[in-house]
Amino acid sequence: MAPSVQLTSSALQALLQGGELAGPWMLDAARSEVLLKTRHTWGLFPLAGVFRQASGNGTVTATGDVSGVFTVAAGSVDTKNKRRDEHLRSADFFDVASHPDFTFTAEGVQSADGGVRVTGTLTIRGQGRPLSFDAQVSSADGEVALDAEVPVNRADFGMTWNMMGIAPMKNIIVIHAVFTRQ
């Protein structure tokens, strides 16, 4: 397999507009990763977790329009602390009994400094909010990878539990999403 090459905005735009990327794409879940980064205990300590289950697909049209859906199983969170993970799955946070998935519906991709700007709707706990974020794009042997750090304020999605101000509202979702042709 050839090494992955990071694409500049103009190189990616040329591939999209030229139709080289046209067609259906599927997330390679085994090679993709979704992480949660935050700070806890009044921001004093870093906290990281991984979501163990993700799926997704997308389509690139012959004219370069991009759309797709990326889904993360909220209950698959793993912070290496069983008690904390159970609390994150509860109604105080993710409420996985009623809302088992987080979903990002991509509605477009445009060139941005050093990569792309992805726009769409993020839905958590049944609440959809517009979201745009910048991503780096790399490509090799019929696959495309997107890497991004996406800031999310959990209060925007009704997750306001915060005993004594211990848990921050602002978090970072780190995404490494590898897509292969279907």
C-alpha cells in the first residue's frame, strides 16, 4: 500500500471537481477512531475516552458535491473507568437508553486553509445543531482520510449536569475517519 499523502485544498478541489472521487464511500470502522478529550475536576486534569463503535458512508457526485452520514454509538464510550462510563451513558449525559447514537449529517465540503471545511448537522440526544469544522484530508490507494478536532459545547445538546462545576461544558471530539470506495 502506498503511503497516505496529505492533500492541499487546491489538490482536493481538483479531485472533487474532476470527478476522480465520484461515487459511494464507506467508513472503514476498523481503521477509524473517534476520541473525546476534555478536562475534569474544575479543568485541572485531562480526560480522554474513545468511542468503540462508529459507522458511516458518503457520496461524492460527478460535480464534486459531498454528502454523507457519520454515526457514533454513544454507549460505546470507554474512558477506562467503568463508573464514569456508566454515568456518561446515563440521562445526565448521553442518555443512551433514549438516544443511542450521535449522528453527523454532512451537507457539504469546501476548500479551507490547508484542508477542507465540512458543514452539516450534529445530532446528540435528539437535538440537531448546525456544525462546521476544518479537517485535514489525506489519500492513498482508493481511500480518503479526514482528521479533525471538533469543539462541542455539551450544553448545546441538553447535557447540563455539572455537580459543583466539576465537569466542563466545552469538549473536543477528535476524529480520524478513513473512507474506502464501495
